[in-house]
Amino acid sequence: MMRLVALAAALALAGCATGPAAEAPAGEQAAAPSLQDILDNSPATDWRTLDPERTLYMELEAGRVIIELAPQFAPLHAANIRALARANYFDDSRILRAQDNYVVQWGRPDDDPRPLGSASESVPGEIAIPRAGVEFSPFVDPDTYAPEVGFSYGFPAARNSAEVWLTHCYGMVGSARGEGLDGGNGGQLYVNIGQSPRNLDRNITLVGRIIQGMELLSTQRRGTGPLGFYETPGEMTPIRSIRVASDVPVGERTNLEVLRTDSATWATVVDSRRTRRDAFFSNNPVNRIGVCNISAPVRPVN
Amino acid sequence: MMRLVALAAALALAGCATGPAAEAPAGEQAAAPSLQDILDNSPATDWRTLDPERTLYMELEAGRVIIELAPQFAPLHAANIRALARANYFDDSRILRAQDNYVVQWGRPDDDPRPLGSASESVPGEIAIPRAGVEFSPFVDPDTYAPEVGFSYGFPAARNSAEVWLTHCYGMVGSARGEGLDGGNGGQLYVNIGQSPRNLDRNITLVGRIIQGMELLSTQRRGTGPLGFYETPGEMTPIRSIRVASDVPVGERTNLEVLRTDSATWATVVDSRRTRRDAFFSNNPVNRIGVCNISAPVRPVN
């Protein structure tokens, strides 16, 4: 009676799947090319290999979380996080906080400091960059928070006539701070795990996004202290290390590529998710898409 | 060096907290009345007690999940879900699916059917209602998916010149279906656990929202089958029962009240979250709010 395929065709391409999200199971005929069809037929040149110097591996007991840094937007933070990682600053660190529908935060606990190595104790806020010359594939759809949204170098972003900035979408990673835009240094990071808190845009520096292992963070037991902080050390999931991928032996790396968001394939993907041509959406084909309702597909390098 | 209070003042009032979300911890001075201040100073008449006939208790080993039904929008589904609950249809049912950044789905497994009692096997889709006479507190802010958004009877909603409908925000509960708007009956339900999949609006019937226990669902281990379905019964969290609150002995009920979204206090809450007057937001006070970035506060009845 109730079909387990319920919601099947409604599948959103959203968040940070390790690869393209699954399409409708066998037995359901799609009325239009599936996302997988589109990706399978894309030219290799529409993909880019992850740069290991811009990639972080966070090692949990449950698996590896992979972060792509965005030095195009936050070069000082990216450099400082790399310096911290190379000082082994994050070895034996912790997940510190999980607040439902908001953020999971991790890094060096305040009460368990480590030497900073060549890293700085404070990094200036990097909340927007000048618009001129910045790659940007705009959406035509209205956005609640910004005059224009789209994708830039693979990341969700917004812009006005002068500046471009990253947007706080699900899976985006920011640098936790206290008061003041320079109140952080990348030694504690957070990821958005619920409805995208776009009111943080241009108030905190975003440094990249989770491209694999998001489910290891989003399922962390929520903390019971104020703001979702854990109240006892025993509740905090250990982090073995955070390393720059280029410092990891080649044989231990996870080799991924990301669809270029300035490619024709990306435009086709956006269109296919913007207007839903499969039967499930026959009542309302939508014809709109939000900047946080899609993300750049990721797949293993063959 | 790194302050654990990072992000403190950035706290979003979002999702389905069991009560008003915590504000900045002691030591931080708010520049404006906090959300808690606003709620503490609100008149009792701005709150409504949950109607037990419109309230479901889903009992998991880890605790109780509470759903407020929305018969204003989905009367047939609300009635059918009540009938199913009263036929003990959901006793020993299961969480069937957890797809990251999308939905958790639960209910009667297809391969373990139960008698429907007086309930129907299929219920017509209830995706919008005529606009005339429907309570609606509009937002002034633009929305990606609808001409106008706001809150209606405590639920996030949208409208055009003719109709009003509920919106797929984090924590909203829908009735899973196969093909066809009438392809479900409330025997399997889902909740949005990530970026709000607003493309489902007017494509699937929403039946209510989680008002307590959301974190018990959002942290479910993600399923590894297509669409996040679990692949073996052992992975599926058991559901002891789903009952209508009015069928539960008074002493075993959870007595909650919800802020009325047609009240002056709600307008003040929305304004306080729309324009952030605390120091953390001094770079960008925002002055915008999305319909899925706020929810009606819930608190215990004193």
C-alpha cells in the first residue's frame, strides 16, 4: 500500500553528498534526463581535480571528513589553517558543540591549548572580496538576503555591485570567532547543519565547504549546554588530526573531482533542478531554485 | 585565545527547539532585548495551549517526539493520521529512512502491514487552501519560491492572490507518497532535516511540524541505501507508538504552549531576528529574514 519509494523522485541535489545523489530507484521511469545521466554525459573538462594544497582531511574514528578551502575568498584564513594543521595543532582535538538546526563546531578546546607554530593568534575578517574579475555563475531567482546569488569557484555565493561573498549554506565551513571580525584564527571551525543561517553572511568568515563526510558531523548528538556546547569532555567526539591533503602520502589520499560551476554541465544541472520535469513534480514544476538548495557535484577520480 | 562563546550572539531562532533557544551566555551584554527578554515580558494571551486533539506523541526509546498537526491546511490527512493512531497502526513501527540534508521518514514498513481501522488507504492531496479568511502574518522580505511568505496558525506558509500553503521548512512534517498527490495516507511521514526543500511545496501534503524532540530525528544515522533508506531492519530505530495526545492519560502528557503568530509578541520576535542589534552583527545587521529561518517559540505550560 504505502510505497517505500515515496519521495523518490523528489530527491534534492543539495548539501554535501560524497557523489551525485541517487536518483529514483529502478522501476520508476524518469520523464527527463536524470542528474546522473547529465553527469555521466559531461565532458571531463567540466570537472576539476581537488587541489591537495586547498584540501583538509579531518580524521574521526568514524571516518574522514574532507573540506575544500576557499582561498579565493579567505586567503589569510586558509593560510593560517594550513599553518595550524602543519603545527599539529588539531591533533587530539574535539567536536565541541552541536546545536540542532544551526552548527557543529570543532577544533582546539580552550582549556587544552597547543603551540601555534607559525600560525597567527588572530586573523582579520575576510567577509567579502571586490567583484571585479571574480568568476560568478548567477541564478535568475530572487534571494531573501542578497541582491544576486550564484556560484563562484564551486561555492555558493552572493554579490552586489561592488563585492562578492560566500553564503552560509548547509555544509559551508566558517571560522568561529568571539566579538569582532578578527576574533578568530581558524583554530575552531563550524559547519552549518540545518536551514542555512544566511544572517551570518558578511558577519563571520567562511573558509570552505565539506565535500565528503558531512553525515559524520550532521548526526553528532546535540549538546545540552547553552548554544549546544557539550557539558563534559566525554561527550565530545575526538578528532585524531586535521591535515592538509598535500602533506598526506599519496597512497592515503582521497582523490576527488568537483564539477566546475562555470561549466555548461553545471548550467544544465541547475536547470534540471530548477525546473522539475519528472512526474513527481507535475503539480508544481517549481521553476525556481535557491542558492542553498544545490551544491557542486563531487565524484571520485577514476 | 579562542573563545568558546564564538558564534554566541549569532544564535538563530530557528527550527524546533523545545523552548526558546538559549541566548548569549553570561558575560556578554546584549545591546538589545534578548529573545528571552521578549518572551518573558509577553502577555499570556499571546500564547495558545496545544490542542491535544491536534497533537501527536511519537515514542522512541530515546524520548518523545511531539508533532503539532495542521488541520487548517490538511484536515483529511489530520483525520486519517488520528484514525491510524487510534487503530494502533504505528505500534512497533520504524524509522525507515534518513537522507542527509533532506528528510527522515518513518511509519509503517511496507512489509509489516497492520489493519487500518477506520482510516483510508489513500487520502487526496491537500497542498493549498483558498486564501479568503486565512490567518496570515506576512513577512516583507522577498522569497525565492513564492510571491509572499509569512506565518499562518503558527506554521510557516506562503500565499499568492488565490491560495495559502504550508512551506517545507526545517522541522515541518509531510505525508510521504508515491506517484500522484493522493499516493499517501499519513501512514508514512517525513520531516525536513536540512536546508528546507521548498521545491516540495505544493507537490506533497504537509501535515504539521515537530515542536519537541526534533534532535532525536535529525541525528539518526543516515541510511546507506538509495535515497537514504536503511538497508536492513536492524538499522531502523523502533517506534513504540504514535498516539493522539488526547488519548494519553492527562498525567502522561507533555503540556506545551506556542506563541501565537498573529500576536504582537510574534511581530516583536520577528523584528528582533530580522534586524540584529547585538554587537556580533555590527558588520551586517541583516535586516532580512527568511520564512524558514525562524519558528514559533514553544514553552512548557506553567
